[in-house]
Amino acid sequence: MIVYQASKAAFSDDVLNDQIETKIHSFFQKHLNHSTTKQEILSWKNSMQYMDRVLNDSSIPDDCGVTIEFQIPQSAKRIDFILTGRGDEDKDYAVLVELKQWSEATISNKDAVIHSFVGGRVRELTHPSYQAWSYAALLENFNETVSQDNIQLRPCAYLHNYVDDEVISNSHYQEYIEKAPVFLKGEAVKLRNFIKQFVKYGDDRKIMYRIEQGRIRPSKMLADSMVAMLKGQEEFVMIDEQKIVYETALQLAAGANKNQKEVFIVKGGPGTGKSVVAINLLVELTNRGLLAKYVSKNAAPRAVYESKLTGSMKRGVISNLFGGSGAYLDAQDGVFDVLVIDEAHRLNEKSGLYNNLGVNQIKELINAAQCSVFFLDEDQRVHINDIGSREEIHKWANLAGANITEMELSSQFRCGGSDGYLAWLDHMLQIKETANTTLEGINYDFKVFDSPEELRMAIVEKNSVNNKSRMVAGYCWDWTSKKNSMANDVVIPEFNFAMQWNLSTDGSLWIISPESVKEIGCIHTCQGLEVDYIGVIIGPDLIMKDGKVLTQPSARAKSDRSIFGYKKRMLEKPEETKELVRGIIKNTYRTLMTRGMKGCYVYFSDPELRAYFSS
């Protein structure tokens, strides 16, 4: 999505007539359904005046293209300023400029990280050159037009208020400055000369239009990239908060010991890259010779990762890298250098087959490691026994005398619409009220189907492309096929619809098994993983009545353990239990409906809820 696009000449006129910030803001209000802060509007005005001066050179053609605030496909990130045109050998060029209002900064000892005063306080941020380069890398990774048409991307950063004090330009950041030069106050001519190296003729080939309309490359799946990552290949460029979290975790791991443990809590919703950062950490920590392990309560992600590594690594090595959360009952204090706990919200209090062993999984994990990294999304707690919360981690970390560090990841990937889709989903499920009341302007393929069979056929068609589309459902149908392999489980007779649960055949590997599109998954085999398109059947445990989205726990299957024991709890603490069960059911569907990176197709059992979402 492009917020503003014009020729250099038209852009210059808009700046001269004090119209540039108004036009940018109008687009935000009209197409993105929200306004922005006065500070951001002022920053547009200031920065665009500086860019106009930079471009005020007859060698830069009046008919080259100016694009402002271009949203990178499959990302919530926007590139501030892009100049497009032709260069030598008739090549198409796009110069990407990351603009900053900064006037001061301090060096961090972390790779590509710097401190600056932003948003009312000093924050850890990625260096502007790293940011510009990483955004260019994202565009190259996700847009086929850039590679197929051989469009040359040239990133740089411009800090027009910053007087050089050898911080921004410090040798600590040299690797990224070489990839994306940084220009400071008084260096407008240098930036102009940088641009003139590439953009020498006008943009008569609509370069940004082609990029915007270009086919999106298939998204990289984390599991598919595991082997390359463990061989040291950089599969995912970490951007902004992802990079800062990653570097912070490495720093904490290096400084931790048995006498002074470190606990790092990383919060983030779907699409924030929690698992990408977690696996990158596991790889780098292992490469540094530290004893590290990836931990998850849910078996599905571990099984998928391990299956991808089979054949490239010895079974013993694989099992040493991954483990469940209940294996640390009797672990020695600090025996692991680092435990990377993904999906920490799914941790249980007790371990063992009958949930009767140990004291508390969080306590045991902190005890077993010198440094514990908890990746957490409390909105994805989907079982009555899930205890993973910020409060609970703090409690046991304090009892262990550990230092506690907290950071948060904002939405980057997974859902094409990122923050907008998630906010809309929260609003529609009435989890919380948000400003996102429609999907207008959100680049995400969401469809409501009137029949589960039509939904199934649509997912089968999507799956035929690359085996990355699956069906899932709420656990409202009994697991009949467990005893009778010929029986169907999810049966909706009025639509002649019948499918088996995936639980018998593929188990935890259902999401990658080639034939499993014929089966239907549940929350337990897809949480923590992703596909391109997800088809979701919303069962009768979620309905609408009198304008309210309500839950019906009694509609859950008898074999479902995620709310087992709620009736007994209702007798003891009725209001608290109602709230707990309501949260579990809504969180389950929120989680299922965010497994698709490109799209979510849905059938609602309740006609009123179906009409509500269709509207």
C-alpha cells in the first residue's frame, strides 16, 4: 500500500504549497481508517521539506517518482521515502530513504542496536542503516517483481537534525553503514550525490506501481528453513524489535551464571516473529558453544522441527536441541546455559501423564537454566491448566533471585494485515473493543462460507499449490475414529460434510503431512505453527445472541480436555470460572483464525454469528 505517490515536480509543488502533510494525513484517514499523532504529521512536514531540498537539482529529473510511506508486503512496516527512476544501462532503480528526526543517540554494545530519545523516553532501537537495509531485504524477499524485473534497491538513512558526534557513524555499525549509508545534518549534498549515482532518468516505467502490484513470493516457513539455519545460513532478516530482542537475549545469556540467573520475558501476539527469534537464538547460542534447548509444552512445533531436521542431523543431536516442558523435575540447578521457552503461555503447573508430578513447570525451568527466555502471549492460553503468565513468571523468578528483563514484539508477519486484522478479530469476537470495525484497507484474504463443504473445497484448491493450507475446527465433535478408524468425527449432516480428526494418523506432524489436507486439525496440533491459508470451522461452542458473542462450554466434545473440570469449578467459583472458560473458547478461535499467513476462510455453525461476520 502506498500513502503518497507523485512525480518529483508534483511533490515539490505540494511541499512548496504546504500540502504534503495534509495529503499524507488524508490518505491515512480515508484508507487506513485511523488518524495519527500531531507529532507524526509535523515530522512528515519537516522531513519532506528536507527531502525536497535534497532533490532540488536539475540532474535529478522532474519526472522521476516519489513514493511516501510504502507498506512492505507481508509486513506491517513502511518505508518512509522512495525515489524511482532509470539509471545506467537502462536499469530500474529505487532509492529507499529511512528518515529520522533524531538529534542525539548513544552507542549500544549490541549488534546493530543504538539508544535514542523517541516517544518521550530513551529507547533501544535498531541503527537507521540496519533498519533501511533490513526493509530493503524484506522487499527483495517478498516481492517477485523486484527480482524478476531486476529492480535495483539502494537503501540509505537520512538524519537531517543530527550533528555528527561519531555515534551514528561509529565503526561499531560499519557493517550496516556499508549496506545502507547514513547521512546527517549538513550532508544533504552527499545524499543528493548518492541518489544521482542511480536515478539519472525519469520513471516512465511505473516502477513503484509494478512493485505494489507485483506477485507476493511464497512466505518462508520456519520449519522448512531449520536445516539451513542450523548450517549458519541467514534465512530470516530480523527487523526492529525482533533484532533488539535477539541481541538482548544473547547479552543476558553471556552474563548469566548459577549465582545470578537471568529471566527474559518476551511478549508478543500472532505474527510478531516469536518463534523465528526463538529458533534463531537456539542456533546462535549453540554455535557459541552454550548448552541451549528449545522448550515447548505443545508437542506439535517440536515434532515438525525435528522431522525437518531428520536426515541432516543425528537423532541424538536433534533430541538434545528440543524438549517438552515437563522434563525438568529433577534437573540440576543451572545445568543448562539457556532454555528458550516458546509458547510459554501453555506451561502447566504439574507435569507427568496425570499432571501429578513436580511443583511448577515455570519454577523448574528457571531452576534448570542460568538464563531462561520465555516467549509469551497470554491471549493464546487455550486450556484450563495453562498457567503461563507474566505474573507467574515474575513470582518464580523473584523467588530464585533472578534478574528480570521484559520486552515486547509488535506485529510483523503471519497475517498479511498484521495489526489491523488482529485488532478487527478482537473486535468481532468481542474480546476487546478496537477501532478496527471493518477489514477495509487490510491486505488479508478473509472469507465467510455458507457451507463447510464449500470451505473444504476452497482449502483443498489452495493446498494444491504448495501443500500449505489446512482445515481446523473447534473441539466440538467427539473423537469417534479413535476406536473406529472407518468413522468420521466432524460430521455436519445437513451439508453432507464429514471429516476425520487428524489425531490418529499424523498426530503432531499433521500440519506438514502431504495427505493431511483430507483430515481436520484442532488447536493442539496447530498452535505455534502456520500455513498459507487456514480453513476454520467454528463449532456450536461460539454463538451470537442479542448482539453479543457468547460461549457455550457444554457444546464442547466430551473427549476435549481443555475445559475438563469446569463444572466442578463452577460450584466453587462460578463467576471466575465463567470468565476463564469464556476466555479459553474465544482465545482458541482467535488462535485458529490467525494460523494463516495469507488468508483465513471460515464457516460458522451458528447462523446468527455467520451473518454477523459476513456483514
